[in-house]
Amino acid sequence: METQKSIKLVCITKTFGEVTANDAVCLEIHAGEILSLLGENGSGKTTLMNVLSGIYAPDGGNIFVNGNKVTIRSPKDAFALGIGMIHQHFKLVDVLTAAENIVLGLNENKLVDLKNVRIRVKEICDRYGFVVDPDRKVFDMSVSEKQTLEIVKVIYRGADILILDEPTAVLTPQETDKLFAVMRNMKADGKAIVIITHKLHEVMEISDRVAVLRRGKYIGDIPTGDTNPQELTDMMVGRAVSLNIDRTEPQNLTERVTVRNLTVRDIDGVKRLDNISFTAYGGEILGIAGITGSGQKELLEAIAGLQNIEPGASITYLPREGKQVELVGKTPQDIKNLGVALAFVPEDRLGMGLVGNMDVSDNMMLKSYRSGKSVFTDRKTPRELAQQVVESLEVMTPSLSTPVRRLSGGNVQKVLVGREIAGNPALLMTAYAVRGLDINTSYTIYRLLNEQKMRGTAVVYVGEDLDALLELCDRILVLCAGKVSGIVEGRTAKKEEVGLLMTHLGEGAKA
Amino acid sequence: MKQIISLIQAGIVFGTVILFGATGETLTEKSGNLNLGVPGIMYLGGIAGLIGVFFYEMNTPVPNKLVCIAIALLCAFIVSMLGGLLFSLLTITLRANQNVTGLTLTIFAGGFANFFGGSLNKLAGGVGQISVAVTSAAFRTTIPGLSNALGSIGQILFSYGFMVYLAIAIAVALAWYINNTSVGLNLRAVGENPATADAAGIHVTKYKYLATCIGAGISGLGGLYYVMDYMKGTWDSDGGIERLGWLAVALVIFSSWKPKRGIWGSYLFGVLSWLYFYLPGLTRRSMELFKMLPYLVTVIVLIVVSLRHSRDNQPPTSLGLPYFREER
């Protein structure tokens, strides 16, 4: 066995312009231990780990490895110290093969010697239980394969301190279990692992110790065995927070939107949605579960009028006041005016719905600039709305006039969801509304969705976290490869049952 | 038959100019830098080589051919690299917009070269047209024996100056370098995804600078070849280099960023560009239609490649984008 490594971060400070991301943070990492780094969005977890892995240069503070003071100026320095980070957005080159990605930047030989790489990759895979095909190109890989490749890459480089930034955010429950098994193998092998995650049940399951950050400051650390989710949440938020989703019984159910025989093809003619039929009621939350890319996006967009729908489909919609209307064939603008709101949070968060270079109030204005009679736009109302969203959702921004792009991912999302809810919709569709959000903000959003439900809004909630889906939704529609695999009751369904429906077509598909 | 051989020869000479340009630009673009200053860089290479040998020939009673060639190559390469350095400084360090910078570089270098070209003509006095006869002859020396033996094959393959073979050699070497060496792999990664390359410990800025400067140096040789071989050692400010420079940019796209594909692509462009000259019965009007062919072929290739969705034939993903590590 090599010597037991330990890393000590002392008083690390990092600022971005006016925002202090890390304020004199101290942290210890030990070999043979899994440490969870916990904190709300924008609390500086990722920044801190980026400092440790050489991506950001700290403005102050010291790093000690085995008691010796070190300076980490670049990722290369970090590798030399055995520190490897698996980023939330994978650092892989799509057009290269797995093996090429692994040796990238190593310059072991003058010529690229893939034969040797294959042998060593196989050794690593056998040791920890990975499956990686070294000759596969990255653009052909699934998310979970890419993640495995990232881990293998870091180990290949001799890392014995692994930092995983929200590794489970994109995985199915089965894939998460596999990842955790591998992490335990690595721990047993004497490696130190730091995992950043928002999911408290994962923290409890996998980690030995938890360190908590709040608004860039270090709050404390605690052995996982001595704590519970409630205490951790309170540490993270700084006050007591209720961890229960208040699921009221649906009342006054009214048929809000009925989808019949909906089929959508993409540009290549591949069916993304195949003969989908369901009804969403006002006064309930309809969850939509499925592996990423099973047609969730297309479904919401079809209702919002953004997709080309194959003939034979009907989408009937009942506004709060007025008669039933057919949505197929209407323009997105008309549909929006009928009270249909769509808050889609794509993987890059800024891709749809918000404009990165515009500030919070201008982004609010995107929805309202058409209204009003004057040739000049009304800037006052959007600014008030922005103020309101920033306050009620605790958006961390230096000011209302900061470009949204500069905010941390979670805060960007709060702005988007806050704006859609503020429109007082009759049908509110959200996709991945809590993706990457911390626990406190997630619950704020759940609460907002529940408020909408009680106001008689039909809420369609596309989610990734099955636990949250099962706690929040009244019914869950499970998609599998563009088909309805089944519709289950949120109160009685089991997680395993939903997980199975996600991967295999259930009986609902035959009906 | 003679017509066809003549067409092929003209095509290869023409193609060599743009092959240099395209090979250099491919190297640059592999690092994610879109240098639209290729025509300008070729201007720089042409004028620098010309100035260098002009003064050498003027001040030496009996110029040595090898020295002439060395001076021309060196001057062209170094000044073109300075052009690339200017582009790098603006786009990599100062993160200026690459398209704007490239176009500006073309305009600047065109004016720069024509200004000094005109001055040289004045210096040369007499008929108002300079000529570096010795150097030009050296550049156009063919391999003794081979070009006359072997009949028409010899004429097609061996009737050129050494720069034609140098262009092929550089293109082949570049292809090998990019695909087989660790440095080449790193370079591809920088152009595809600089953040990833950075996280893998690759010095992104260094790679971008080197690729852009060396790429510009290679492109500049195209300008030198144009002046020494194509124009037989004279300067002419009718914008011929610029036209060929844009063709070189088109050739990079045509070859889908593969230097070896650029070799035959450049000859194809050359043949297509000269076709109007060899087809009988063309009017001035229909001639212009035939001059469009290389561009038309590029458009068709672009359409076919886009339709096939092949990830292997795409431009480097971060082409034209600046990289700043701490950008959020």
C-alpha cells in the first residue's frame, strides 16, 4: 500500500467580480473515505473543487498535501498530486474514442500508442468493475458510459483523490447503484472520494462524512452516521426547513387537456412520440417519468405548439373560462395566450427560455413585451416582477441588472420557473424544474407547484428524481422510447415499478 | 491529348498555391481558430519573399540559386508567421472576434503587400515591372531527366518546380502528425473542446498560438509560390492572390479538415478553375459560369456532408470561439 494521502484546504477564498464564491473555506480530505460536500446552489462547492483541481486560481488561502504546502496552478499540477475531478459537464472530446480521451494531454509517448492504453484500461476495469470499450467514439456513448469513461480516465492518470461533481444527476436509479458499488470498491482500495450531490438520501447511503458549505462559507463537518437528513438540511440552509411535500388530495378535478393519438417525428423521420394519449386534470399534478430523451421534451413542446404533429392527433384544451378548444394547428403565441405555460429547463439551462446576456428584468419582459398599447415597452412591471421573483425564490444575484449568464445554474433556473408561474397559467408544464437545484430551492419549487395545483391549475411535471416524483405527483405517466409505458398512482406506486416501466414497455402501451 | 496534359499541368500549378494555403489553414482551424486572413497571409508571404530576393539579387553580381530559394522561403515563412502572430494576439489573448479580425487582416495585408509591391516596381525602375529572374528560374527548375523522359506521364508528374512536391509533403506530414502523434491528438482536442483539453492539462493558449502561427507560415508559402512560379517572379496588384486565398479557405471546407483530401481537392479546384480556358467555343459570358465551378463543388460537398450527418466530417466543434478558462 502506498502512503495514506490527506489533503487540507486552509482559508481558500475565490471571488468572481463582486460575487464571493468561497470565503475562507477550510476542508480536510482523507484517504479511504467518501466525503460528501453539501450545500445550496451557489454555495461554492463546485468552485472549491475547481480550485483544488487547478481550474480556478484561488485569490487566497493554502493547500496542503500530506502536510506539505503545494501550489496548484493548472489541472496538470493537480494530476501530479493525484487529484482528479469528474466534472458535472463531462470533459470529453466527442469525436475521439474512449482510449484517445484517456491519454489526452498525457504525452506518454511521442506517438499515440493505443495498444498499451487498451491493456491498462482493461486492468482498471477489471479491478473496480467498470465496463468501457476503448475504441468506441464518445458521441456514440450514453450518459452513464461517458461518466464511467471519465472515472476510468482519472484513475488512469493515477488519481487517488477523486472528486465527483453531481455524478448522479443524470443517471437512472439502476445506474446510480452501479456507480455507488464502484465507489465503494475504490474506497476499499484506499482512494479518497469527494462527492457533490443535492440528494440527501444518496449522501446518507454512500458517504462516511459530510461537509457543509453555506453561501461560500464553511459551516462544519460531521460523520454521516451521527446525523440525519433534517439536521443536514438545517445546516445547509441555516434555519429549520420542513422536508415534507404537502400533497393535498386533488379537488375539483376538471379535464384541462386531453391528448389523443399524438405522434411526432423528428427531422430524420424517427418517431419521438408514438401514439400518445392521456388526460391532464386541473387540480392535480401529473408527473412524467422516463429516461432522458424518451420523448418528454417533444410531448411538452407538442402541446405548446412547437412541434410538427402527425395528422390524426387531437389535443383538446379547456381554458379557465370559456369553451373547449383544439390546440393542434394553433400557433405557439395563441396557445400561450390561452393560458398554457411551458417552463423547460434544458441541460444547459440557458438554451431555451432565458437570454443569457440579458438581466433578470429583461428576461421577465420576454413574456410581456407584446402587451401594452404604446410603441414603447413597459419596463416597470417586469422590473417589479423580477424583484418579486428574486425575493420570493431567494435568487442570489448581485443586482437585478446582472446578466443572467453570470448567475449560478440553480439561480438561473429559479428565474425561469418563477417567471412561468407568475403568468397565472391554467396549464403549467415544467421539465426538470429542479434539475441541479439544492434541496431548499427544490422544496420551494414543489411548494409553488402545489399552490398552483390548489388554484385549479393542471400541472405537468417532467422529473428525473423518482423519489420526488413519487412524493409530489398525484399520477405519474411513464414514457419509454416515445410510448406511454404506463400511468401509475403517485400515492401507491413503488419506485422499482416505475423504474421498470421506464426501461420496458408496460401493459399501458398495449391499450 | 496535349490539351488535357496542359490542363492538368495548369491545374496542378494552380492547385499548389491553394494547397499551401489550405494546409496551413487546416492546421490553424484544428486548434479552433478560424483565420479568415488566409488571403492576407498569402499576400504577406508573397511580398516578403519577393522583397527579400529582390534586394539579394540587386546587391549581388552573381546570385546563388540555393541562397535565393532559402531567402525567399525564410522571408515568406517568417513574415506570414508574424501575420499569424498578430491574428493570435488579437483573438487568443485579447479574445477579439475571429471573423472580424481575419477579414481585417486580409484587407490590411492586401494593402500592405500592394503598397510594397508598387514601391518595388518603382525601385526597379525601367519598364516599371520588377523581376527576380534568377530566383524565379530556381523555383521553376524541374527535376532533371524525369520531366522529359517517360512521355506524357513524366510531363504530368514531374514538370514542376520543387514547391509542388513540398506542398504534397507538408500536407501528408501534417495528416500523419495530427492523427498519429500525441501532440496532434492534443491539438485536435483543443479545437474540439478547449475546456476539456485544459482540464486534461493541455496548454490551450500555447497550442492555439503555435498552430495559428505555423499554419500562417505554411499558408504564406502559397503566396510565395504564386509570385515565384505562377507569376514568374513579378508583382502584379490585380488581386489574384486574394482570389486564390478565398479558394484556399473553401478548400479547407471541401477537404472536411483532412489535409490529404486537400491534395487531390486542390488539383481538382485547379483543373476546374482552368477548364474555361480549354473548352472550345466559350463566350466571355459562359466563361464566367465555368469559373464558378470550384465554389459550386464546395457548396455541393457542404450539402452532401450535412445530409450525411457524419460526425467524422465536421469542422472542429469550437471553431471560431474564444476560450477563457474562468468564463462561467
